[in-house]
Amino acid sequence: MILNSIKSGIIQVFATKRMIFVFFLASFCFGLVIMLPFRAILSDFVGPSMMGAKLGWLLDGDFLFDFFQNKSSAISAVQGLILVVPAFYWLFNLFLSGGAFAVFFSGEKYQPALFWSGCAKYFGRFIRLVLWGVPIFAILFCLQFLASAVEKIIFGSDPYQNISYWFNWIKVGLRFVSFLLFWMVIDYARIYTVINDERKMRRSIWQGVRFTFGHFLTTFSLSLLLFLSGAIILFVYNPLADMLSVSSSIVVLLLFLLQQLYMIFRMMLRLTLYSSQIFLFNSLAGATDSPAEISGHHLSAESLTVI
């Protein structure tokens, strides 16, 4: 079931490959909003010096300290962008996800009218869905405190250092699981919302919780497998990027292209997750729901293009 879901997701993503570049361009543009002001400040500070060439392949700690000390006023403005731009980028990705789900559910190739109408139609609902999910995230985030409680009950208030070390790693793992579970619930709640054109987000979030934990091993394994795929590519990308860290215009161009290929792969992986989850939801819900509920699992392109 998991491999079939991923296979179906990959096929559907390649069938709608123009949508990959919509997500990629959004990431690229938001990245430029942060990087261009920072680059201008850095270029003004470095000027035509040898340090500029050195920074092409190595960061110097003393230089960074001097840079942040002398450009503190300019950096404070960039810090505002660093806080605001990621928030808007997350909102814009939430907006785009409505179009992605609409296209995947239609079973058709990417059509701008279908995609952007889906974005607009579901954006407000998805915002409310995330707000309804905040209490669920709070509960899941508290899982890490169970490890602290177990540590104190078994080993007392002053355990050995190696015990504390391993329990700290356990708590890190539980924090990761809590984030993964939260977004799994949100994803399946979004799927339920689009399939049934649901307007009551409290019902969608409940259905997301119900489906995620009702088929826990399958849903968790699917998300974890795709996450690990992204982690493996990251481990491959980092050494390649380090190999290209040489002060040469050609090498810098190659590094830039490598970075963009990595970002494109990340967008493909995200869309593959969406499409795979849709396939899994339809497969498992179709096996457990009543005929009346199953009939709501099919979405026509015409119904999506009307807002």
C-alpha cells in the first residue's frame, strides 16, 4: 500500500510537472527577498578587497564578528525580513497547497484556472484548519515531557550523565515525531476538506486525527519514508556543495545550479507527499467508508473552478 501510494504520487507529480515550477518559483522569489538586501550590505562592507574572494569558499569567524559589529543597524533591518518573510512564505505555501490538492483530485494535468481557483477557494479554510490544529500540536508537543517523567521515575532527579545524554536524544526524537504527526493530521484534514468540500474545519480536523491515528502505521510510514528520502538527498547534496566551494565564477555557477536542482527536488518531494497521501486516503477510506461517503471522494474539475 505504501509503495503503491508513492508510485502513484510520483506518476501524478510528473504528469503535472508545471506545478513543480510554481512551487519552486515561490521559494526562489521569497529567498531573493531575503538574500538581495543581505548581499548588498555585505558587498558594501567588503568592497574590492581580497576578503570578498575569500568568502567565495570560506567564512572567517573574525570577519563575521567585525561585519555584524559594524553593520548592526543595517543587519537589524534584515533581521526583520528574516522574521517576516518566512511567515509569508509559509502562508503562500499554504495558499498553493489548495491548488495542488485541487489538481491532484481532479486527475487532470496542470491547468492554471483549476490550480489558482483551488488556491483561492481553500486558502481561508486551510488557515482556520491550522488554527483548529493548534491544541492538537500542543498535546503532541508535550510528548517529550513523558521522557523526562520516565527518566525521573526510573533514575531519580540526579541521573548519570550518560543517562541524561540518551534521554535528551529521545526528547529530540519525540519533538520531531510531534511535528511530523501534526502535519500529517493537517494534511489529511486538508484532503478531507477538499474531497467533501467541507466548510466546518472542526469536523475536518477531527477526520484528520481519526484517519491519521486510525491507520497509524501506514500513514506514519509513508510520511517518514518520504522525509528520509529528503534527508538522504540532503546528505548527498552537502558534500557536493562543499566540493564546489572554490572561488571561481564557473564553479560558483555550478554551485548555484546544484542548489536550484536541490530545491526543485524538494518541491517534487512535497508534491509527491500530497499526491501519495491522497492515493492512500482514497484507498483506505474507500475500504472503510459507506457508499454515500465514498461518493464524496470524487471531485470534478468543473466544481473546483467555480468559487
